[in-house]
Amino acid sequence: MGDRWYQEAVVYCLDVDTYADSDGDGVGDFQGLIGRLDYLARLGVTCLWLNPIHPSPNKDDGYDATDFYNVDPRLGTLGDFAELLHQAQNRGIRVIIDLVVNHTSDQHPWFQSARSSPDSPYRDWYVWADHEPADRQQGMVFPGEQEETWTYDRTAKAWYYHRFYKFQPDLNIENPKVRAEIKKITSFWLQLGVSGFRMDAVPFIIEKTEPGNPNADKDFDFLTDLRQHVQWRRGDAALLAEANVEPDQLPVYFGDAAGSGNRIHMLFDFMLNGRLMLALARQDPEAIIDALRDTPKLPTGGQWATFLRNHDEIDLSRLTADQRNDVLAKFGPDENMQLYGRGIRRRLAPMLGNDRRHIELAYALQFSLRGTPVLRYGEEIGMGEDLSLDGRDAIRTPMQWSYKDNAGFSTAEPEKLVRPVIDKGEFGYQQVNVTAQRKDPRSLLGWFERMIRTLREAPEIGSGSTTHIDVPVPAGVLAHRADGRTGTMVFLHNLGTEDVEVDLSTLAPEADLPIDVLTDRNYEEVGKLDRLKLAGHGYRWIRLCRGRDL
Ligand code: NOJ
């Protein structure tokens, strides 16, 4: 593993309450997850990202905390969590947790106190206005489910600000006590042994909200301050942030204008995510080539986190209307598959028509593009969604472990489950489960294990630099390369369905014994790189040369 562990990590995102239930109450828990760590180790995961684990009324799946210093009793005790950290560490797996400090639940004792009186010591921990703000109906994140960003509270006799749902009042970042508290929260969990945080909603955390001004300034110094703090508490801790903003605004999240990487270590690459979806929909790599070209330069140590699916809808809002329509037409044609007028609430396998070749292509592509790959639980076996559930719950159904009742997730009565398991059709657990796939080396799970293992042979993807190889290639084909200290990898991915032949002979002078390291099938030897066959939806990961200065 490299000096900066997060650059060569494979991150696996899961929600403890839908992963594995050890005590039969219908809700997944830490003990259940501990029992599945061997599975995750075998898959090749090196870092778990746990969706929120704190006590919560769960009106936004835990992104509405009532106590940042404890765990939701449904998941177990703090002792169970500490045991999870220990057991994960034994297997070389790190754990990061969601840090959701833009807001609290309205049930949080801080907010309850704040609303009770203008003299409450917590009053100024939230953002208030005495009069109705002119921008009250602007900036909603969940259109259709959220009507305003300022809500009148009768008890407080004032308006409070909430960037998200109205039960999620924003904390007032300008209050030094709030800043100190956020740092204390990070200290607590670092002390317990987490390796860092997935920071929720970072552009909103640093917003210096003023009533009536929908475009308030942002306080990036807080990120510098927080990074300093976290790093002094634990030298190798990493921050992975959600900042879904325009690409040209991203560099300042990584570091200051002088070019030092003194803020966030890693940012999710939302721009690439939308363009990957577009490229897959159009069977044309142009959008990915644009993304590679438009990627802002990162300071040393800065890193992208790539993903195809996460726990939210696929956000297509940064595509043009034409582009968005193409993706929706292909992957989310029914209104019921769409969400917030900008996204798709589906998993990848059903979007790709459960076409195994297409699914492999898509994930081979994601895992070969620059950055650290993040994989959502269940994608490794090709789980589907349940569109009869509300909103994002469609893609948050329990993990499908086996043929047993409730997919082996829980022994509870089905009506007691945190969410129903998918038990019908081609994505029902009778068809899609871990037990069946772990026995079969040709399964999607077997493929993921092999593909992830291959990453160990290609560290340039995570820690090197990635560029498009700009030579004439058949339509539908993306050629790119990753260069690093350890050498050069070359990648071919065919987004189209036709078999083709690719000529990369211009790279021959750089090659020493080039060899395929991951392919969708057995191809003829790489040879002089001039006649590289590539099947429809095929891919080839080729080691071009090894570093000479090792
Ligand atoms: C972003 C999270 O990914 C999403 O699930 C959540 O609803 C909002 N932040 C609010 O915390």
C-alpha cells in the first residue's frame, strides 16, 4: 500500500441497517457486519464507508442525527462498534464514517434547546431570521419533497434555515462553539479508531448563510482548520467529501490558491459520474474524454473518488438537457424511475438490462479511471431496485446473502424488516445472492474479486496520472493510460456492441513485454500493439511497461 493509503484503496459503502442482522430483530447491526468481514476481505475491499451510524429518528436514513457521540441502538452498542473497528483492522480493512455536521435532526437536544428560548446557550448554534427571508423558497435540494429552505418555528417565534428537509436545521458554522464541537466530534471517532470521514454536504457546511442572500460566501478556512485538526489527531486520517459543485470550483476544496493540498484529501467525482452515464447511454466515450480533459489539476495528495452508483439518486443535473434526456431515455424511461427532476433511482444492473457484459464493461471502466473506486454494497452481485418503495429507498434494500428466507439478511418476520428484500423477478434473492455466486468463479462476484485483485497489479490507477490516448480508434472505443512511479498501464474499453480492432502501435516504443492483465475474454497476444482485437462491450487492461526507478 502506498504512502497515502487512500490513493490505492478500494472503498465499499454500506448502510449497517440493511447489511446483516445478527439478532433477528429485522435491522442490520454491527455484529452482523463483523460476521461478513471475511467476505469483504476476500472481495478485496480495503476501506469501509459506513452510512450514518448515530441515533436518529431516521427520517433521512440517518442523515438526521440526534447524538454525534453515540451509535444508533438499533445497530448495537459503542462497544460493538469498537469491536467492529478491531476486527476490520485485523483483516487490513479501514473504516470511515459519515460526518453529517451541516445540520442536525430537529429532535437533537441542541435544537430543542435552541428553539425553546432566545436565551438558550444553543440558540446561536443554528441559523435564525426574525422576519420571513426573501429567499425562503430558493435553494431546495429535494424539489418535490421540500418546499422551502427557511421555516417558521412557532416555539422559537423565528425562522430557521435548513438546506435540506425541514427536520434538518442547519448548524451555524460561523459560531466558534459549533466549529469547536465539530472538531471534538472528529476527535472522538478518530480516538476510537476510524481512519477518516466521508463529509456530507461540504459546500453547505461552509456556507455563511444570511437571510435574503441565496448566494452567501463560503468559508474555506474552516476546511483548512479542520484538516489540521484531524491530521494532528491521527496522521493518516483522510477526509472524503461530497461537494457536488461545478468542476472549476473544486480545486479550492482540495487546497488554497497557493496550490498546497491543505484541505480535503478526496472528493467524489460527480462530474465524471454524470459523464460516465452519458457515455454508457450513447455508447460513445466522448463524454469521458471531455471529463478527463476538463479535470482540474489537483494539488499533491489530492485524489478523486470515482463511483457509478451510490446511496442517492444518480444526479444528472450537470448535463445539458439533451444529454440528460438521452440518459433518461436509456436508463430511466419511466417517471417512477426518476427523482427530483434531475436523477435516476435505480441500481446499475437493471439500468443495463442485466446484461453481464455491459455491467462488467461499466465497472472495468470505472475502476480503471483515475482515482479511488467506491463501490456500493450489492453492486458486486448485480442487485436490483424496488421501485415500489419511496424515493431513494428503492436502492436501499437489504443485502442478498443467500436462498434462505429474507435473502439470509435476517431471521425476523418479513413485516419486521427495516425494508423489504427484493423477492420477485430476475433480481429477486432467489436469483441474485452471494451464496450462489461465491460457488461460481464465472459469477459477477467472482469477476469483481478478480478485477479488484488486478488493481493491486496496477497501482498507477490510484496514484498515477490518467490521460486519454488520442489516436484514431473505432467508434465506441475509449483508449486511456495511467502513468506512475511503477510504470504504465493502457486500457481499452469498447462501449459499443460491434467487435473491432484497435491500433496502438504508436505506443510500441514505450513498451517492454506488454501483456494483458485483465480482459473480458482470451485475446491473441498483445504483440506489437497494432492489431488489438476488442469484442463488443469488451475491455483489455494492458501492462505497457514497468517503472525503471523502483
Ligand atoms: C447527502 C447525502 O448523500 C444524502 O443521502 C442526504 O439526504 C443529504 N446529504 C442530507 O444529509
